[in-house]
Amino acid sequence: MTKTREGSETTRPSVFWVLAALVLPLINLSVRYKITDAGKFPRSGAFVMAPNHFSEIDPLVMGVLSWKLGRAPRFMAKASVFAIPVLGALLRKSGQIPVARGGAVRGNEPVKAAERLVRNGQMVVVYPEGSLTRDPDLWPMRGKTGAVRIALEQGIPIVPVAHWGTQALLPRYSKRVSLFPRKTVLVKIGDPIDLAEFRGRNLDTATLNEATTIVMEAITHLLEDLRGEKAPVKRWNPAEHDQKETGRFEA
């Protein structure tokens, strides 16, 4: 594996400089980050960052967080976004990974992308929930297996991250962004999750679901610390509430 010099992803000229020039000025005016345990965020090497997800602005805010911590963020992004002129080209150039509606892979591109991440010592952001949480109080819902599959197949760490405050910027499913006054976003970085007990096992549905449960528990505990309250004992499952896996949960 090629080792990445600390800070090199943000100091080396790349398309990320263009993206940062477009995004950072506005985010810096609109968001104040309060980060707990920033030192746990890997400064080099390939890993999966697994955050909670309750606002459509989360990827932007988490992407800037990664950049501020010295890493260039790469996301699993909806394949349809890559068809947008200019934006699609920037996404492809910056190494973002297309995923079909509902979290299904498009061809074997995600597999090849994960292999490139390991080879180049890069990170990828994968939302284990797959979409915005349906939980009415914005707690993490049942997770999907994409994050742990990448971590286990590629033998790289998975780092849980919780954040709270992006709902003040953009409430779930809202179309109105509130940039001012400046909002505080709380972030807590967790320890890399030990998935050693799953390595070498057949990555069937049961194994992946078991590992995903551990990841979701870690993210939830971090969020409990940020919010200063306990999450429901039972994690929200859309199927038990006649909710679709994709789209607005009211639908």
C-alpha cells in the first residue's frame, strides 16, 4: 500500500482545490465546527468514514470537515448526479464513486474504486444508513452493509463519526437552506471499529448485518454523547413502519 504523507492530499494541487475554493468560503461563514477527538481521524492511509445521516446537506458539511482534518473526501454518490454537466465531470475527476438508486452498485466501479482507495491510501465516506434516517427524532436507523463490505473486503479500518447541527442548516427534506446566522455543528470522531472477528469469514448477509449492527451502535453512542440523551433502545426500521427504503419517508 502506498503511504500518504500527512496533509499531502490537501496541499497537493488537484481538482479538490477547485471544489474547496467554491465551497469553503460559504461554509466557513455559515458553519462553526466543534470537533471532539479530532486526533482519532486518520491522517494517512485508506479507511472508511461512516457518519450518521439526517440532512441532505450532510455530505457537504462532512466533506468540508474531512478537508479541514487534512483528507480529501470521496463519497459514494448517486449515479444520476454524474450526468449533470460540469458537476458530473468534477465528481468523476475527484474520484467520487457512482452508486445506483437504492444503494445498488453500477457495474463493478465501486469494487474497482475501493481497490484504488487502498492502493493510493485514500479515504471514502459511506453512509451506513443508505439514506436520510426515517427516525422521527433523527437518531440513526437500521444500517445497510455497504460500509462494512468495503472495509472487510479491502482490509481497511472503518471509523464511526457522529454529527449534530446540520438540521439547523437544512431540515430533513426541506428545500430552504438557512446559512445565517452562523450555525454550530458538533462532531465526534470514534475509534476505528475492530472487525477482526469477521475477517476470513464468508461475507454473507448474516455476517455483514452483524458487522453493520456494531457500526451503527458505535455511531449511535457517539451521537448520544453529542446530544446528551439516550437513543431509543430499538433502532428504527423503515420496513416496520411501511416506509420506502428510498425517497421521502412520508411517501
